[in-house]
Amino acid sequence: MRSAVEIAAAVRSGERTARSVAEEHLATIASREGEIHAFNHVTADAALAQADAVDAKVARGEDPGPLAGVPVALKDNLCTRGVPTTCSSRILDGWLPPYNATVVERVTAAGGVAVGKTNLDEFAMGSSTENSAFGPTLNPLDLSRVPGGSSGGSAAAVAARFAPLSLGSDTGGSIRQPASFCGVVGVKPTYGVVSRYGLIAFASSLDQIGPFAATVNDAALLLDVISGHDRMDSTSIAASPTALLNDGTDVAGLRVGLVTELTDVEGIDPEVRAAVERAASALEAQGAIVERISVPSCIYGLSAYYLIAPAEASSNLARYDGVRYGLRVDGDDVYEMNSATRDAGFGAEVKRRIMLGTYALSAGFYDAYYAQAQRVRTLIIRDFAAAYERFDVLLSPTTPTTAFKFGAKTEDPFSMYLSDICTIASNLAGHPAMSIPFGLGSDAMPIGVQVLAPALGESVMFRVARAIEAAGGVA
Ligand code: GLN
């Protein structure tokens, strides 16, 4: 199996056709998708047509772009023109977006070949893909375990070699946690670096699209393609990091802070903690200066997130009313129709979030919940700012444990929410963070190490990630 970087080089030079690459990956999908269920929808014909278009460019002597012929799987909350986009929810039944998300346009313009839409927790709410209305995705490394979530399908697609690259979205950890569970690299960029135009909103102030890949450099390749200002997204920023590909591995003299609140606390599996400590030692051996650092407000991130994200979701999801999109269940009047549609269309977790969010925003409780959570968000931003005065990057586990078994946390939403404890603070602060596989637990499942950086610190974050990847993670 070759990396995305190698495939693109081979297609650009004419050594391989994009069609043969697409056929090979579609064959892999055909052989294992039945047991894994990474996709809601495989777009085989469109993929072959896109591949042929890439080959035609090569034949004409034109440059097909940096992703030439590379298969890319897309999370099914990214709008694709004329292709079903479901958010793994019944409420979007039969809806066909009339436009492409900016990231989809950029991937195709760069020569990438979209192979299908990947499964997720409904509306990206969850940590295991068990909340999908179409059934869960299975972890390709152990079919009795979850792939993580909410971008479980995108992580599984890369781990099962259905595509060397995929896109996910990360609101509280939905790229990094499944990357960790499936043993692949997952990146949440700085808020605003990647356009959210055409990403179906969950919590708009936290959502960010990012890449999954088997290697750090492949993730850099895809992030280079999708990042950059977009006038269609008012939160898109002008100064995006560029040229992350091949941007070095040198960590000599870098200051790395191991976040005690996310590493040493109860609930972090000792094997996971040990892996993070080994990654820290590996960086030290390469010349970095590693120290433990306290980021005190981090531990309140989870509580703040589970007020802010549902509050934003309750507002964003108000548009699914049986009138404008997808499903409609008839009723005697408009109110009955709205209510019956939403009752039939949304799953239990989505309903829970809408109710939590509506409550947190309601007149009598706004100050006690939503406003208080926003204050915590400010404290987290301040604590990070103080930490980054002393450190270039921070290090922590990506998630407290390796991939858990199906059903292990479905009865207790709070225990499911706890798997986001290490990832959420970066979303609240708008900072970049990524997960790099580093070693295995005694259950033979991968462990992920998280590298966190300040806003627009992608370049240094990727450098540290490469150094961790190079160290290999062997115990
Ligand atoms: N697991 C978190 C949640 O359920 C994060 C989801 C996400 O990042 N989309 O909200």
C-alpha cells in the first residue's frame, strides 16, 4: 500500500493511472465494506469518472494537482452536489445538496478522487458511531470494538485502506478520538483555517474540518489542499498555514509541555499515560525540552462544552422542520407536522442535545449555564495563553483509553462524554491539535498521543508529530 504522497507522484508522472488506483481501492472497499460499514454511500461510478478526468489531464500534459488520483473518503456531513448527504440521520432522508462544500471543491480541483460518504454519529454527536441511524461502523482492527466517533467511518476507511485519505469534522474531538482508536493520524486545524461552507453545522463556534491519513505527511498534504481563506465562510481566516508537507522533523530546542490535568488524572488508562510519557522521552532524545505543565481550567472544558455545543446545536438543528429538507411526517396542522417529523427524524442522542441546549439557553437559566460556560471558555483561552508563553507545543493522551467494545458506554451518556476529556479544550480555544498513533495497549489496540499548539501553530505541531511518528511508539 502506498501513501497518498506516493500515489499522487506516480499519477502525476504518468507511472500509474488514476483509474487503476481508483479500481484498486474500490476493490478493497468491495471486499471488506460489508463487515466494516465505513460508508453510507460509495460513489464508485463518479470516482472512476473523476479518475478518468485526472488521467486525461496527464495525457494532455497538464498538471492534475497535488492530490492527483488519490482516493479521498468524505464524512457524510459534508455537502456533495447531487449525492445523498445524510449526517447519518433519518431527518435528511432523500435530501440532495444543490452545492458542494468548499473542501469537496478543493479536493476535486487538486485531482483528488471522492470515493464515498462515510458514516458518523448522527449530526456528529457521539464518540463511537453507535448513534448513526444506519448502524455503527466497526473498527477494522478488531470488529468487536468501536472505531470512535463521531467521524468513525472516516477513520475506519483509512485504517481499512479503503482510501489513503479522508475528511472528518471535529467539534469536541471527533477527528482525533477516532484516529486514536483506529491507529491513524487525525488533525483538527485552527478554527477558521478550513472553510466550513457546506459542512452541516453542529456547533458552529467549535466545528472544524480536518484530515485523516496513515502518515503525518499525508495529513499535511491534504491540509495544505483544503486550508485557506474562503469568502463563503465568514469565520474563515486570511492567514492560513501553508506548505506543511515535508516541513521538517527537527525538534531540537523546542519546549514541550506535558499537560498534567490531561495526563495524570484518574480515568486515564496507565498504559495510555505510559505511551504519552514514552513519546515525551522520544522527543527529549531528539533534543526537545520536556516539562510537566498545569493548565488548570482544562478539566472544566468538558462541562463547558456539554452546555455550549448543545446550545448551538439546538439552534442549528431548528431548521429541520419537515418543510425545507428531507423527511416529512404529516400532521393535522403545521405544528403537528413539525413535531411528528422531528420526533421520527431525530435519534435519542440528538433529542437529548436539543433539550439540553434549549434548557441552557432558556431565559431563567441562561446566566447560570450558557453564560457561565462561556466564562469557562475564556478561562481556558487564558490558561492556554499562559502555557504557550513557556512552551511551543503541549502533549497529552488523545483519549483516556483504547477503543472500547460495542455497547460498553451506550447506557451511560456521561461515560461516553468522558472520552472527550482530552480533546475538548482545543475546540473551546480554537487551537489546532492532532493525534498520532504511538504504540499498542495490552489489548493490541492502538494508542494515540495528542500534540496541541497555539492558534496557527500547525507548522510546529506537524514537526513534533513527525518526530513522534519517527520514534515509532514501540514499548
Ligand atoms: N464526542 C463529542 C460529542 O459527542 C464530540 C463530537 C464532535 O467532535 N463532533 O459532542
